[in-house]
Amino acid sequence: MRKTNLTLVAFLLFFCLTVILSGCQTHKTTPTPTLVWQIEVSKFEIMNNLSAIESVTQYNGSKIDVAHTQSPDAGNVYLIIKVIIHKEDNQSTASFDWQQLVVNDGSGNSYHRLANDTFLEQYQYTPRITGLELRFGENSGWMCYEIPVSVATGKLTLVYTAEESQQEITLQK
Amino acid sequence: MKQRIFYIIVPIIIILAIAASVLFSGVLVMPTKATLANATPVESYDILEYQYQRELNILSDYANGSYTPQNPYIIQDPYKANPLSALILFETAEPAQVTATVIGKNQYATFTYSMDGFTTHHEVAVLGLYPGQKNQVDLAIIYQNGQEKKYEQFLQTEPLPYDFPNLAVQVSKPEKMEPGVDLMISCLDTNYTYMLDANGDVRGYFSNKNFGHCTAMRVLKNGRLLTTGDVEKLMPYNMYTLWEMNLLGKVFVEYEIPNAVHHDIIELDNGDFLAASNNENMPLGYDTREDVVIRIDRQSGAVTQQYDLRQILDDNRKPYNHYDPGVLNAPNRDWAHTNSVAMDEGDNSIIFSSPIQSAVVKFNADTHEIDWILSSPEGWDGEFSQYQKYLLTPIGENFEWQWGQHSVKILPDTAGDSNTIDILLFDNGQARSYTQANSINPVNNYSRAVIYRINELNRTVEQIWQFGKELGSGAYATFLGNVEKMQLTGNFNIDFGGMLRQDGVPLDDIVQSVIGRQQVQSRVVEVQQKGEVVFDVSVTPNNSSDAETYQVRKMDLYTAAIQYLLGDSKCQRKGDVQSSEPTSYNLPNFFIPRITLNFKQIYQQNGNLILQGSFLYNGKSYMLGKVLFVLKNKDYQYIFAATPGLNGNFAARFDLNDVQPGEYAIYVAGGVVNGMDALGKVNFGYNPTGYKIQVK
């Protein structure tokens, strides 16, 4: 009996550890030193949808839970990435062009950042990185892409193309 | 058997004794190397330094290139303050004057501005971009020989934030409206201050919600906007600082006001400010609040006069109202809630509005002698009968008293009678009675803008204009709001600022809304004197409980405040900084891990630690009894008291000048009260905040 318990505990520990580790996502960066702008991915998550529960006290004192949800188009998932975008070459006049920052899947398809991802802050992805043109300095925060669910488990790469060079960051799951 | 018990009991006693000695030695609440290593450092931040450095960074980046009118340097949201603004920089070979035009949906929404003088270096401010679209900005370059060249630029902006209020325009007749934009001023730090054009489109907003709330923003004679800054003395709107700023978000001057400013501030003829304020020891060292009017010297920033309204009115008078949160044994009372100040420089007198007293009072600034009280005669008998001689006698038809009023202004004389003074105010109409028994239910109530003509010689008051009663309870605003008469058209801009609604039904519970438990919406109406509505917009919440509008102010989008050069001069700080010294308190020798903090602000500035946030006890918000922050390392411990607010909110500025240099872990200790009696049973907590601070 005691041995069974120990086995069970060991299994549970192993299982929990596996779950925890499988939830951690890392990334592989291919820095290109010639780029004016360097991008670093500090985290990323793939979400079928976003949800948040807000506890709201009613006029009579009772509380209700108000659910907020945000879903991508059917067949898609959200790819939410936390980045640091830093201007390496302070002598350069190049600004950061968001149109050149795309996510590529293994089949060669490219995806642009959502035109409106201000909802991220409602789901605690704070701060969200601005979508305005960047001119200098270090800029960091979350941004959101929408990609087909079918490519979400395959190879995904964040690519920034500028000044005839490219920076690729493999988003490793 | 006894021996066996002895061998069991003695070790247990020894273990318990060791545990107790460890527990009560305080060693458990000492920061360890690991505590400090894992804690988040408190960053240094000073908006004046930050903005100056940002200007230098822009100039440095600009210096890398060669920019012309065809290919200018564009930086959007240059101060990270108004995302619908930009700066365009370039050089011209010959001196030229630049005119910028932001193309709008129609002529009333198109904004044009010309920079002063002819120069070769140009820094052109762009205001009034639309959100979430590509905006066309035309630059007209006029040279001294009369030659003119035009260039088009296109600026893509971001959509509005997810929690930006919904705006529903019911009426828009731009050709009949006062030119300019409506500055929609927020009341709480959960809403935005933004600008609307004549079509009701958003053309600018401040992304920083921590400043400028619940205080009139005024356009000064120098074209700058005067508003409260971002350092809170008492939640939710008593602010230590005032800013002179522009619509790009640049702060030119920060005034430090130990008394804190709330609700209203005006510029006097000589440039000084008059503000609704407090005794400087409020809130922890004084028993009332929001009952002092102060005068601020513009040059030094010092408070030069304090008019204590308790010397003018009896603070024991208690009309029925909905401002009072009903806290028993509260540390200070809000008997006046002064929300408007005006100065009659003709006879050197001050007019203030107390919505809680439903009274507007004029008194002499030198003698403090009351001139008159504009108020219903209800409640001025008995122990308050000494004030009856100041009450005005109503005359004329359709006269109605004001209740819970806001925004009192002196209008220019149109009667041609030196004995009369015309007073414009926003009559919220709260309760419309001194007593609860006779109070009007909100579903039958109304709010309105009203002009009273007061004959100071005859001691009479006449109602000569009103608008709003005809809107019924649909525009009833229990609290907030303002009205202004505009110069060019003579139209009135009216803000029905705090409309409490549940399922569309009007309510009166202000406190529930202020602590975020009740939705609040608003409505802004521009009306001609004859009663024709030329603009009507409803503001409702969107992913937030707040869509209040503290005040509306029509203003030019482009004022002289955008004419300056980046990095030209460092912004100034004036006045006297007030911050809390360390205090003493017997803290437990072990942690009681019950407290979670959500910081809205935590930073160091010029030897002070500034904090603002909310406090959860066991995951829930309560009325706060005491909030202490403890800075501790192995050698020293300093305890500071923050000012508690309703619903677990707190604010603080701690003086670190006497704190020994070193690294400190920051802990929080505090008690919450279950219920609404400040002296009720206190539940205490004490645990790390997860932050550390380096004191130099």
C-alpha cells in the first residue's frame, strides 16, 4: 500500500512537472548585428480565445461575475508575443516599420499584427506595445497576431525585414 | 509511563519554545538576500526630466538625417501622452512660415494653424488626428518672397483603447456651434480626458489617466492648459500638483501645492491662481476636508492666502444629500465639498459653491464678511438663523432654487446696472430639498443650466434663463457637470456630468459610482440662448464603469502653447513639496500574509517615494483603516503612513531624505474595517510588497 502511494506521488509529481514545463515556451533568436532595430521576444502564448472574469458589485450589494471574452475568427487562434524592440544604431535615420514585422508559418504564409489589439490590456497583457511608428530607444510590450489553428503547432517565425537584411526569431514551443 | 511522557513532552516544549523565540524575535520579518534579490526595484521617474530627455532624444535622432518639407521627420505622440498628436520637423533652405492643416471630414472638422514668423528650422505640432486611420496633414510653406509650396503627409494612427467610452451623437449642427473642440474632462482616474470635434469625433485624448481628473482644466492667457498633475494626496481627486501643459502633453510648469487642489482652479487678472483646496494638514491631521480656498502666487508657486470656509459658514449644517458615504467615526468630514470658485475683482470678493450645502456664497476677500448667500431658505433657521440676513429674496416668474450645484461663474454685465451681478451655474437638482422627507425621487428629477440675476443692493435674485428642465430625468445628473457661456456665438455648453443609471433608470448613489460599483454616464449639450440644441452627445461606459464627464470646455485645438522649440528650456517646478515623515507603530514580529496591492503608480522622485493604488485584504476590497509602508533592511526600519480611501484605495508621498542610504525591502502593513464604522473591528495584515528601493 505504502509503495503504491509512493508511486502515485512520484507519478503526480512527474505529471505536474511535465505539465508545468510543457506550458513554458521558449524561443530561439537569430540576431543580425547589421540591423538598425533589434527585436527580442521575451514570451509568447497561443490562445484559442481570451477570457476574463470581472466581479461587479450590483446596486443592491450583490455581486455578479461579468465575463469578457475575445475570440479570433473561426479556425484561427491568437498568437500573443511580448517583445522588446530596440534601436541598435543610433546614427541611423530608419524608423521601425510595423508593416515589415510579420509572423511566418512553415508553409510560407505571412501574418501581420492585428490592426487593433488594444483589447490585450483587458486580459492583463500589459503593457501593450504601441503600433505607432517607432523612431528611437527601447520599446517593449505585448502585441497580437491571428493565425490559423492549423499552423499554430508548426514552425512559427517572427521576421523583421529592413535595410536589405532580416532578423528571424523562431518561436519554439 | 511518566518517563515516557517526560521524553515526549520536554522535546515538544523545547521545540515550541524555540519556535516561539524565533517567531517573536522578528527574524521572520527580516529581509533576506533572496528577498531583496527577487524584489522589483522602484524606478526613478520625474515627468519634467523624462520629457526634457525625450525632447533631447528626438533632436538627437533628428540630427542624424537631413529632413526637408518633402521628406520631414515625423514623430507621433512625441510625449507619449496624446496618441492623436505628432510633431513634424524639417529644414528649409530659406526662411519660411509654415501652416499645417489636418484634413477633417468637413470644414468644421478641419483644423489649420500657422506657426509664428519666418525660420529655416521648423517644429510643427500636429493636433486633431482621427484615431485608427490614415490622416492627411497638409503643410503650406510660405517664403518671404511670397512663394508658397504645399506638401501632403499621411499619418496612420491607432484605434482608440478598448475601454474608451461609447459616444452617441444625437444632434450635430456644426454651422451653429461655437468653433473649436469640446474638451471632455474626466472625473476619475478610470476614465479618459479627450477632445471632440463638431461632428462628435474624437480628435485627441490623454492616454495617462492619472492627471487632470475632477478639476476644471482652464486655458490660460498664455495658451497653456492648467490642470491638476498626477500626485495624489487623498483619493480620488485631491492632487498635490498642478500642471501648465499643452495638448501634445508637454508639461511646462509643475506647481507643488501642499494643501492639494480639487474641483476648480481659475486664473486671476494678475496671473495668480485661485483654487478649491484644503487645510494643508488634511487628511490625517485635520478633521474636515475640501473647505478651504487658496490663492497661489504664479511666480513662486507658493500658497499666499488661505480662506478657511469654516470661518465663513457653520460646518454643522447638514442638508440631505448623496455625497456622504455614511462612514461612522470618519477621520474627517466633507461638509462643504467646495466645487467652484470665482473672483469678483471689482469689489475684491470671492464666490464659492458648496453643493453639499446647496449654497453659493459671496464674501469679501479682506474682511471675510459674507455679502450674500444664494440658497433656498430651507435649513437656515434655528442655530443657523444668523445667516438669514444674507439670504436673497426671489423675485420674478418661474423661479427655482439650485440644489447640489456646480460651476459657478460671473457673467459679463448685460443689464447695465452696477447693482446687479449675473451668475451662471449648473443646477444638478440633487434632492431639491433640505430634508429627505421632501426630496424628489431621481426618476422625477432634472438638472439644468441657469442664470440668476442678483441685485446686491435690493438683496433679490431673479431667474433670467434656464435650459435642461425640459429634458426631464433623461439628463438628470446627481453630481458633476458644468456650463459655460461661449464668446463668439453666445451658445451655452452644458455638461450633465454624473448621470447614475441602472437599466436606464436614474439613481442617486454617488458613492457607489465613485468606488466603481455603479455605472455612471454623461451627456453634453450645446444650446443656443433661445433654446435650440445644436449639439447633443451621450457618453456611456465601454468595458468600464465610468463614462462620467466632470466638465466640458470649448477650446481652440491649436493655441500659442504649441509654439516652442524642443530642448529649448527645461521645465520648471515651483511651490513647496509636502511629503510624509516616518512614523512609529508596533508591528507584529511575524507576517500576516493577507494583503495584495495593485499599484497604479510607484516611483521615486527627488528624494520621495510616491505610491498610489488599491489594497485587497484576502482578495477583497474593504474600507481601509490604516495603511503603512515599511522600508526595512538588516540595519534600519522606517514606517510611513499612507492616506487611506474608500474601497481600499490609498495614496502617499514619503520623504526619504532622512532615510539612511541603502537598499530596502518594502513591506505593507494595514488594517481593514468590515462595515462602515471607521472604529470598527480591524483585521490586520503584514507582508512583503515584492518591491525594493535604493535610497541614495
